[in-house]
Amino acid sequence: MSVALCLSALGGAVLAALPGPVFTLTWTHSVEKTEWREEWRIEGGRLRLTEARVKGAGAGMEPAQDARLAAGWWVWAPAVPPLERLVLAASSFTPDHELCAGGACRPLHDWIGGPVPSPLEIKPCL
């Protein structure tokens, strides 16, 4: 059985199913205008955050104490438990989130073929 990632309106119908089990989520911080990137993996029916990267610091986006600077990014492995889902809220002050899955990177609205509902739920397809 292949693993897939589902995008849906919160508690609603699936808008898109993407190839899994790994994906990258990227966005721009609304205040600092700095890029943030997270690497995720579907394991055991949950989402596990494997790596976080940020191009700067400030306004609630400070790198972890054990972060290392690599090619202009602060990089670390966050110690957070696996999650059942991610819930994203859109901001009119920043570009759309970008999601990379199955070797392709696209803005969220391209994956779902239209406007992104807010909030948007990302979770393993069951």
C-alpha cells in the first residue's frame, strides 16, 4: 500500500492527495519576511517533523539552541512528537505556502487547483 498525503478544508473533503511518505513545507514569515522550511515524514499514520530550517531569526522564529548554520540557513531537528495533522492558516501578507512532494514543488493553490481554504489541513490519507 502506498502512502499519500491529503490536503483538505478543516474537517472537510479531500481537495488533493499527494505522493508520500516525505514532504517539505515552505513559507515566508509575515513579519520578518524570512523563509522557513520544514521537512516532514509520514510514519505510522502520523506526521513526524524531521528537520527545520530558517534563513534568519526574530519575531517568534528563533532557531533552536542546537541549530547549526549551513549555507545561510539555521538547521536543526526539532524534538516534537508525531502529529495526526497540520493545520495551516493563510495570510494576506505573505505568498502562498509551498509544498514539495513526489519530486515536485508547487504553491498550495496549485496542488488543490484553486483558492486555498483557511484553515487547510494536511494529514496522512487513511
